[in-house]
Amino acid sequence: MASFKGKFFALVMRNRHLLKGKLKPEVITQESSIIEMRANIHKSAMKMARKTSGVNVTPANYTGLYAEWLTPDGAPDDKMILYFHGGGFVSGNAEDHRNIVSKFVRRISVKALVFDYRLAPEHPFPAAMNDSVEIYKWLLEKGYAPEHIFFAGDSAGAGLQFSCLLKLKELGIALPKAVIAMSPCVDMTISGESHATRLEEDPCTPIGSTETWLGYYVGDGDPKDPLMSPVFADLSGLPPMMIQVGDHETLLSDSLTLAKNAEKAGVDVTLHVWDEMFHCFPLLSPMFKEALLAMDEINDFIWKHIKA
């Protein structure tokens, strides 16, 4: 059973429309303004953008899209996390994720590179995947060893990192040490049963958002393309992965199917389905018990593989 604080945060998420002065929850359609949504997300993120003590923010000298280093005090120089931000493939960037990822790396004590990637609908698949591959190749050129690189991401970003891994495998490029996925979105066909069974319980996913945003990301492509929807891919040879997901989110089936397929392919998988938890809840650590415990699990997972 979820803690009182965990349930309280879920309640706040479910009724966040009231905090905006709206009587009914938002419904997302193709008529909804992506530009306005991005601006609102950025505005909200900037309100919370207080500098996290003990974490240094430095723009990267990457010549592609914008990227920045988040380096906690005392972090090792040669080990790092490539962080894939969420946002439904249509929003989000390094700047508006700075606050939550700074808290993430401060707890983990490993620096992270957070990067922008091109967004749909202006840039549907495979633009974001290609951007991810290019910045990983840049890290290798900078001298970071694959066995000292971890992938981590939330939501759409958590799904994108698997697309990146599969493309790297296809290209014969050495893969990172391990992968951390929080509520990954990995099935563009939206075929998982939880999209129906968890619809009323999910406090975070606006009605219509999955169909609209993933439709933008798919564009004219095939939603069953394994690089776009990793649940349809041959996952053999991928590095160890940790998947964390809430039992009360529509993307639950994505995580369950991905974990099942990865295990069948011989991948070392750690899956934790958290009772009554919601989308990407670990990023709210240390605000309530479940988020704190989930982040402790991530920390233990990373350092287990660092020391291996």
C-alpha cells in the first residue's frame, strides 16, 4: 500500500487542473497547441529552477544541439550518465529538466550530460534517435569508455534510450554499461492493455495525450518499426537494465512487455512495479517514501555496475 504522502502527491497530480483555475482536466487533441504547452512547461520548470546545492552546471562544448553537464561535488571524472529527458517526444529540454536531474545526480554522485534532441511534430522519428546516437558517439570521441557510461531517462526519454541502444547495436558501436528506465514509452502502437485498464487510475497522463503525441512522433512511419517501438525489437546483446514503473499508469504494459522480452533475449533485467505509484514518481525523491526508496534502488544499481 502506498504511503500517505505518496497518495497525496497522486491526488495533487490528478487535480492539478484545479490549481490552474480549470474545472475539468485537460484533453489533448491535434488542435492543442504544442508551442503553448512547451512554453507552459518551461515556465513552470523555471519557477522551480533554484540551483541545487552541490551540483555544478556547465554547458557542454558539443557542436550539435544544446547539452549541459550536471556535476555533483566529488563525482568521479571518468564515469557519467547520459540522461534522456522526457516530454512525450514533443516537449522538454535540458534546461527545464535541470532541477530534477540535478537532484538525481546529487543522490547518485555521478555526473550527467543532459541534452536536447529534436522534437515532434516538427521532427518525427528518427530525428531524436539520430541525435542520441550522435551525442553518444561524441562522448566516445571525448575519451569516455563505454563501460563507464550509463544511460538513464524518464518517460519518452526512457524509451528513446532503447531506440538509441538498438541503433548503436545495428551500427556495431560499443554499448554503455547499463540502463535505467523510469516509466519508459516503448510501444508506439499503444497496444498494451494498461492503456485501458489504468486509464482512470493514472493521475498524470492527460486524456488524448498518448494518441496525439505518439502520432506526431510516428509521423509517416510504421509504429511497429523496432527502432521506434523497442517492444518489437530483438533485444539480445543489450546491457543490464533497471526498469521502474508505477502500477497506476497507462504505460505499465510497456514496461512489463519490454522486461519480459529482454529476459527472453538473455538480458539482465531488474523490474520493479511500485504499488499505487504514478508516472515517473522516482524523480520526486525525496518528497515521499516510495520516491526515495526508488532512487536508492537506482543508486545501488549504478554503483553495483560501476564496481563490477
